[in-house]
Amino acid sequence: MEFQHTLQHSLTLSGYGIHSGQAVSITLHPAPPQHGYRFKRSDLPDLPVFKADADYVTNTQRNTSLSYQGNSVQTIEHVLAALAGLGVDNVLIELDAPEAPILDGSAAPFVAAILEVGIETQNAPRDYFQFTEHFYFKHEATNAEYIVTPADDYCLTAMLDYPNTPIGKQYATYNAADNNFADAIAPARTFCLWQEIETLLQHQLIKGGDWTNALVIAQPDTPQTDLDRLAAAIGKPSGSISPQGYLLPNQPRYDNEPARHKLLDLMGDTALVGTALKARIFANRPGHTANAAFARALKAYIKNNAPTSHTQIRPQSADCL
């Protein structure tokens, strides 16, 4: 029987929101069985608490944001991915500002802190939904596609294609049975194309972005004058582009780091379904907007089909492909 898990102790991390640029501390607290993931805004007078729920997604512009009764939290996908990837089911996530800290742009700092305080097994069976048939979802606005197939474990594949950029076509796969989330997926950082930065600034985003919390990608022949101009616009020192198309001094942690980060975001966004899944998920061109719509579709499908159950895990070694 697989059991639910929470943290052994509370932990706190501090940093800045990548979009707001606002200083913030995030504290993860142990929570009882059946609690799930809930957010608390400790900076607001009534200390509102609300669920991490796909139905509460209100903004997906380069992040996932939730809002409930006028209270919101922003850029919550990395902390949720860290919790889901480590199999932690019940946590109260407290923020003293509207946006979670970006830290190094990945889920690795959250994972390291969680592993340091320890994970506690709870005396309650874990709820999950096990797919017994194929499920297909297409997000027409972004042309993203998702295919869910039956499996005895949780397995994800993210595929992306950025034509005419150094990213090109990439894919990344994760199988929970391999137990390597902390090493293989969590360290993958958020990324953007150099030519997107100006537009993001115009939309009042990435106020807290810099070369330490994002992988910036550009054509190797990008004029230095363009690099200098945009670096000045965000108040950061200028850099140069490596032959592989990465803004120095940042270098990729994996050959397919963008694909791994898309998979990381997908894990965080599907955590908003509200129950663990036993399924293989293939995502083609995923992004926050499509992920949120997919999570809502999954939640509705689960509600209308077999109830969640408790069962013995049978880990698979088979490749997700």
C-alpha cells in the first residue's frame, strides 16, 4: 500500500519574484492527510488559505497564477513540481508576497530544502487516479497536444520544437519508477529567447530576471549592440553568445535543458488536478496556458469516471517512449 507523505519540519526559502521583482519568503509547512497543496498569503490581513486547484488558474503569461476570492499567488509551478516530484502530498505553502521566489530558475533549491528537512510517511493511503483508457486533449489556441495512456506508474514525455533557434527539436522523459527527479528534472531552469526579452519588459514581466535565474538563448550571430541594448534595459551587465547559442556566462546543465524544464512545468501544472495520477502523459508543445486547460480537462474527466482508489504500486522499468 502506498501512503501519503508530508514534511517532517517546516522550511523557509527567500528570494525575488521573477516577474514582480518583489522580495518574498516562502515557507512550506507539514500538513495532515487529505490536506493536499494549499496556499496561504501571510501578508494579507485575513491570512487567506486556498487550494492549489486547476479551476483557480487566472493567469498563464509565462507562469501559472491562481486566484481565489480576490487573493492570488503567482509563479507557483516550480514549488508544486518539487513537491509532486518527491511524492509529497500534503503541504501548506505560505507566502509573504504575491509571487513565489524564482531562486535559480529551477526546482532544485526547493528539492534540496525538502530533502534536508525530511519527508514523513503518514498513516493514510495515497489517493490516485489510474487511467484504464486513452485520453486525448488538444489546446486549439496554442496547438498543444496531450495524450494520456494507461500505466502502472507516473510517466511524462515533453516534446518541443523551436524552429530557427538554437533550441530546435527536443524531448525529455521522466518515469517516477526511476526515482531520479532530483537529479534529472529538478535542476532544469526556465528559459527564454533573447528576442522575447523586450516584449516581456513591455508587459511588465521579468522585473526580477537576470542571468542567474534563467537560461537565455539567442542566435550566435546576434549583434553585440543588440545584446548591450537589452542588457541595459533590464539593468544587467551585457554578455556574449556561445557558439551553441547560450548567453554567457550561463551554460546549459543538460543538452536538452529547455525540454526538461517544459516537463518540470508540466509536472507543476498537472499537480493542480488535485490527485496523483497513474498514467503516461505525452505532451507536444506544452506551455502554461495549454497545461492549465489540460489540467482542468483531466480534473473533469476524473470527476466523471472511476473514483480514486488505493492500490499497490507496481513500478515499471519500461521506457516512457
